[in-house]
Amino acid sequence: MIHHGTTHATDSYQIDGDLWMRGRNAIAFVALLSWIASIAGYFLDPARFFQSYLTAFLFWIFIPLGGLFFLMVQYLTGSAWSVPMRRINENLVMVTPVALVLFVPVALGLPYLYEWAHPEVVAKDAILRGKAAYLNPQMFTIRGVVFILLWSLWAWQIYRNSTQQDKTGALKHMHTISRWSAPGLLMLVLTATLASFDWSMSLDPHWYSTIFGLYCLSGGGMAFMAMWTLLCRVLRDKGVLANTIRIEHYHDLGKWMFAMIVFWTYIAFSQYLLIWYANIPEETIWFRHRFQGTWAWVSFALLFFHFIVPFLVLLPRASKRNLKILTFMAVWLLVIQYVDFYYQVMPTFQPAGVVPHWLDVVTLAAVGTTFGLVFWSRMKAHALLPLGDPRFEQGLAFENQ
């Protein structure tokens, strides 16, 4: 039994077996179809397959990275409001290890994606020769594996200690997580920045932006908040934790979505302003390519749909307490964040303008459902809430002022 002031409600802290089976079967069915279509797309058009796959990989991997960052911040600050929803976040973060397998097509597709992967091109370009010690296929692959292993290690340490605390209630597990979280934040920002440089920025190896890593991480953080909100809402519609995760918690999720919108906009505008003001050809070329053809419309769409519209919608208090609006905006932000990663990758290969392709959809579904199967399996492995956390009751009784 859970008591929320005068409210008396009961929730099961284990997911219903039939619901779990239906969810698993639906995700597996979409995964099977999308991977079959993706493999067929590889044989039909390998270049476009790798382009679409890289975009999908970037979109999905930065969501658990945003979740890992937020999870460590919550432990370090001793936050109580998020405790009733934290296990969903922990399950989401635990999809990271499967990225080792999903990274394989990116590593195999280097000749289709990156000009620095061609020795004959590097030999004729003084700038690429100067970067060859860092930008080469062997170091790229090694760094990618190391990044994912580090993210997986931190995710596992947090998840393991959190689930053990459910059984023992011992404070040592919470303290252990806090000790991992302090260096973990530094590790995550550094490795996510380098991963952004490797996987996205090096598509145009003559271009550089020192703030680009934070740009990608802030977008991932926003997408994570949207995904977290959406998962809570979908579970609520199925009767899962409907009385535990209350409107007060959704209100704070709305606040965080709003905050991440503003932060992403600040970073994006800072990057643009500094490059525009310096007016250095090596830097401005990235934006110049994205103002050619129909890419100019995407540039303006990001300004309008990634900032202005969600900012105005989520600004009022009432919007953040309206579950229908929050659900709509969560889907909206996930879609527009995918467009942002698409905007990072595709102008390199389609400089004249946007050229949609069915592989964009099937690779997005293939990578997403693979992560989804891992997430859904974790939902059954342990209780849906961190019952051993000493802040659990405080989190249940949380009220916004």
C-alpha cells in the first residue's frame, strides 16, 4: 500500500507477465522485419544503408547517454523526486552494452562514410595527413569500443548496486553509486565529446567545433527526457505504476524537458554565433553546406520546431501538468531530435538537398527495437521501483510548489 497524503492507492511493483509477453512479441516482430529490410537495403544500396544506419545509431545511443548523465547527477545531488521513476531510467541506461554489437556496422562502413578512411585521399590532403594519427580506421574502432565499454561499466555498476539495495536496504550501495558518479560525469562528458567528434564531426574532417560534443550531448539529454516521459506515459496507459508516478512527477519531467530545450538552444546558438563571428572558412563551411538547397528549410525548421514551438508550449505551468500535452511534446521532441542528427549526417552525402529514403525508416526501427528488446527484458528482471532507496517514501510524497 502507498499513501500520498489523503490518497490511498495500490500499485504492483512487478510488470504483469501477459503485458510483458505482448510487449516483447511486438518489439521482436518489428525488430525482425526492420532488420530483414535493413539487410536487404545493404545489398541494394550499401552506401545509403551506412548513411542511414549511422544516423539511427547516433540518435539511439545518445538517449541512454543522456539518461546516464542524469542518473549520476541525481545520485550526487541526493534528489528524491525522481526516485519512483528511477528504475525505468536505470533499465533504459542498461541498453548501452548492446551498442557494442550495433557499433559493428558503423566500423564496417568506414569506407562508405568517412573520406579519411581512404589512404589515397589522405595522401593528397595535407590537413588529413596531419590528422591521420588520430583519424584512422584502427584508432576509430578502438576508441568506439573503449567508449561503449566505459559507458557500459558505469551503467552496470549503478544498476547492480541499485538492484542489490532493493534486497538489503543497505546505504552502502547508494554511497557506492555516488562514488562512481563523481568521476563518471567527467568520464561521460569527455568520452561522449570524443565520440561526437569521431562519429559525426569527422564526416567533414576539415571542419571543427570545440563545442560540438556538448551540442550532441545536450540533444541526447533532451531526447532522453522525452523518452523517459513517454515511457512513463505508455506504462501508465497500461495500468503500470499509474498511482505511483503522479502528476507531480510528470510536472517535473515537463520542467526538465523545457530546461533541456533551452540548454540545447543555448549550445546550438553559441556554436553558430562563435563560428559566424570568427568567419573562418574552415569553420563556416559546415553551416554553408546546410544552407544550400532544401537543407536551408531544415535549418529554419530546427529553429522553429526544436526551440520556438516546444518552448512556448511547455512554458506554462498548466502544460507541464497536462498528460496529453506532455505525451505529444515528448513524441515531438524525439522526432525533431532525430531530424537534428539527420541534419548532422546527411548533408555530407546529399549536398543539394534532402533526399528521404526508406532505409532511413527501417534502420531507425532496427536499431531502436534492438535497444527496446534489451530495455524490455530488464523491466521484468527486477522491481519497477527502487524499493530499498531510503528516499523512496519521500519521492512518493513529492509535491511541486
